Amino acid sequence: MSNGCICWVIALASEAKSLIEEFKMYLMPGDTLFPIYKNKNENEWLVITGVGQLNVASGVSYLYSLCPYSKTSFWINFGIAGAGKNVGDIGEPFLINELRHHDFKKIYYPFILPNLKLKNAMLKTYNKPQNNYKRSFLFDMEGWVFYNIVQKKITRELIAVVKIISDNSPETILSINKNFINKFIKDKIEYLMTLRDFGFSLSDLETERKKEHFLFVDITEKFHFTFSQCQQLKNFLIRWDVNFPERSLFSEIKDLNDAKSILDYMESSLKHHKLKWE
Amino acid sequence: MINQIYIENEIKDHPRVQRILKKFKRKTPIYIDKYASVFNKKNQNFRIQKKYPSLILAKKKGGHVLKTPSDFGIGNSNNFYFSHMYNCLYDCEYCFLQGMYSSADYVLFVNYEDFEDGIKEKINFHKNERVTFFSGYDCDSLAFEKISGFVSHFLPFFKRFSNVEIELRTKSTQMEPLLKMEPVSNCIVAFSLLPAEIANKTDHKVPTIKKRINKISELALMGWKIGLRFDPLIHGENWKNIYKELFADVFKNIDKKAIHSITLGPLRFPKAMFKKILDMNPRSKLLSDVLVLRGNKISYTNEIELEMQSFCIDLLNKHSPETLLFSCKGNF
């Protein structure tokens, strides 16, 4: 089972409905600022932010503070977007490879997830709904802001923006309603499944890299370690694992009774060890 | 495997870019204003990118040719390096590039002619002196040849300057351009080598030591000048025996007459980069060894470093003339 986690950021309940059902998420009980859904294992979270930049900004920050694995999660902004007539068909999903904003010069180039059968396209985020379909890109009201906030908090390879074209002409915009959105998202769920699997695997890598050694809490709960001693302990624990995979540290230090003697013992053992390359 | 291609707008019509794009017909490039808008941004994960690297085609502006650190050289007093590329196809645990950039994407600077101008400028300045240029400082000189055409372009250029040497530093066994041309007398093809037992654990995606030695042997027989780079020297249990075996293997298979120079260098990381490197590879065996802060570098203790250096020098002197041997102290 993956140790990774996915955080979905979605503007509308109708965009989220299929995902919530498919991934068996349930609404978090209690008084939350935004509707938050999660699965039984708590490794998949979803926030419904509402439309627009302020909403998405607040929603992202809220989910970030609520999800215990937010720092190593794979974050996905998913939703519908308008598009120029020539960009694609209604219901066609796109992985965004370039994010622009109508009011800001800053351009983001999200990490391109390999081997996904999703077309790539540029997305431009506006303050207001748009109806100019002569453009050669997708447009929405959240994507850039989502990325702008999340990239400040977590590594960029764990962020994706995926949009499905909901309207590409003045006529098509008239047919957008809850059922319509829900249907064409349901039709494209397999693409999201693939993206999600990939997201789990990347998040898993990051979780593994950042995870605390299993003995760290046990040892620091038993004895008082200063901040710098904690850092030293973290370092020694990993090195211990790498160098002495068959030695049980816990049993070797069971008779030691303070932080300093534990660290001295580990340091001395590591210092006298010669790496075996064969 | 290239994940995505980015191209700076300024060079989108450059013939070298067009030629490279033909090799990636199924990729749709993304055009960007400057390579720094994708490369080396904050909050990028070198390890994830290393699995799925992108190629960025860019134009190098300024700083085409730079002076090497003071103790970096193979006999000449004027030493310069130039980097037509940032990052490497290979993934070696001791490589400083992991700490240098937060991106593992490959940046290929296609304006080779500007590098040539920078090189000519240095050559003219040191007209009657011997000068060595090093490529392969921020990348592998040959590993990306099929895409970059770097060696095929630059060797004919360097051939024109008799007072100049060019070192191509590599771990690659893709020697196509060299095998197709007559040896260039002022070119040194320098191979990084370490004992196979260590390389198997530290050098990822890299041709084995056996393959590297076979390739060196082939080039030597053709008449190419060979550089042997035992840099970094890596410590561990039984290190004396495995280095002894490596040297014996190398000198058994390579025509000594072809050896231009041999260099030794200690394992070292710039202090500022080490934390980043360790953070990205917390479970690296190499990095879990006892490494200490010495000045502005993280390395083995002085005692280990000197012992390794002197043991290897003694052994190498038995195999080759002392004059070919150079050691790099590893200052940054």
C-alpha cells in the first residue's frame, strides 16, 4: 500500500461529485470552513473551495492546515475550464503545462507527469468569467492562484493542474449545468485514476524521504534531547540503519540513561565502522 | 528518456535546436523566455526530476569560459573550463551537481559559437603559453553526444590550436564521434574510474567499470590520448585491495603509451551543498560514512585523505611515470 497522500482542490461540488463517489470519500463532520472530504484511510482529501481566486486561496490554505500529510501530498487542482474553439472538444481533459494570469506577469511551468495519456495545454486564469473563444489556450478562475500558493509550500513535482473543457463557444456555455458537468467528468474518470496513481507514487517517494526514523519518537520521549541533539540523533539514526542493518540499536542502548551517552555511543560506533562495499 | 522539452524563445530558430527537435518528433516543446523560469527554481525535488528529466535548450549569456579552481590541472598553469551543459545523464552519489542545482533537468546551451569566441579570447591572451580547457565540469562531455553533437563540433575547433589542450571528461562508453575520426593530438579523453565494488553502489545509470576500461583500451589502441581520473577516492573496508585491483586491471588493459595524465582527487563536497545532497539522499551508504567539516568542504578526515592519497600515488608510480601523476587537493 502506498504511503502517499492526495489532496484535491476543486471549485464546485458538481465537479467533485464523481471523484467523491469513485474514491469513496466522505464529508468530514463538524463545523469546517469549507466542505472537506476524505477517505477511510485518510490518505485522500478533497476541498470544495467555491469559484474564484480568493476562494481557492483560502481553500488551499485550509486543507493544507487540516491534512496531516499535506507537506508530502500530491496536490491536484481539478475542474472545468473554457477553451478556444481549436484547443479541444467539450469533455476533453488536459494536463496544464503552463500557467499564466491575466493580471500578473509570473508564468509557472508545472512538472510534466510522464506517461499520462493526457494532452498538455496552457491555462490562463482570469478574475471574471470569459467568453472569448478565439484563444489558443484554456481559461479558468482558479488554476494559477492554486499553483502560486501550493508551490510555496511543497515541492513543485507534487503539483498538478488538470482541466476538462466545459465550453468552447458561446452556444456550449449555455448547456453547462450540474448534471452535464457530473456526466462528462464521470466519463473521464479513468484519466484521473491514472493521474492519482502517479500522484500516490510521487507522494510516497517524498514521504519516504522526509519520514522520521521509527525510533526517534521512542528515544526522545524517554530522554530529554535539546534541539541540536535531536538533529544529531536524526542523522545518527539514519546512518545507523545504513551501516548496521542487522544491529538492534534499541537493545544496545537500553542501559544508557541520557541523551549525551546515547549520542556518544552511536557516534563512537559509527566512527569506528568501515563501509563494506563488496 | 526526456520527459519534456523547453526552448528559449530567442533560440527557437537556431539550426542546432531544429536538429535536436528532429530527434524528439513526438514531443511538443514549450517555449519559454529564459531557462531560469523552469530550471533551478525554489522547491524543486532533484531526486524526482532525476527520474523524469526534461531537456531545456537555451542560450548561454556571458561567463562562457571560466578559470578552474587553483589546484585543478594536468600540468599547464593556465586552466579554464566551459560548460555547454548543466547536469548529467548519470546519477552518482558523490556528484556535487546534486547540491549545485535543485533541478535535475538538462540545460543544453546551443550557442557553441559563443563558447568558441570565449575560448579564442583566452587563447589569444595566453598566446605563447600552454593552456588547458576542461569540458565535463558541470556535465559529462560525451554521454549526451547523440543529442548535443558537442564533441563532433568542438574537436575540429580545438585541433586548430597547437598550444592548447582540451580535456573531455566522461564516464560514457558512447564514443561514436571519437571512433569515427582520426585521434586529435591535443585532446585528452579522460575517464573517471573507481573500484567496481564501489561504482556498483554509487554510480547509477553509468556504464560498468569493466565497460569503461574496455572502451579506454579501444581508444588507446586507436591513438587517442587517455586521462585516468581516480577522483574521488572512496574509503571503506578493504579499500587498499580494491584500489590495487583496479589499478592492476587498468594498466593490464590499457596501453601505457597512450596515457597522457593521471589525477587523484579526494572525496569532497562544498560545505554549502552537502546538507542539500544529504537531504536528497539520506540513505546513501557513501554519505553515511564519517565525513567531517574541513574549512569550506565536507570530506574524510585529513588522516584518511592523506593515507589514501599516498597509498594510491605509491601504487600508481609503480605502473606509470611519476610525471604523469597529478593530484587535486579538492579546494572549492
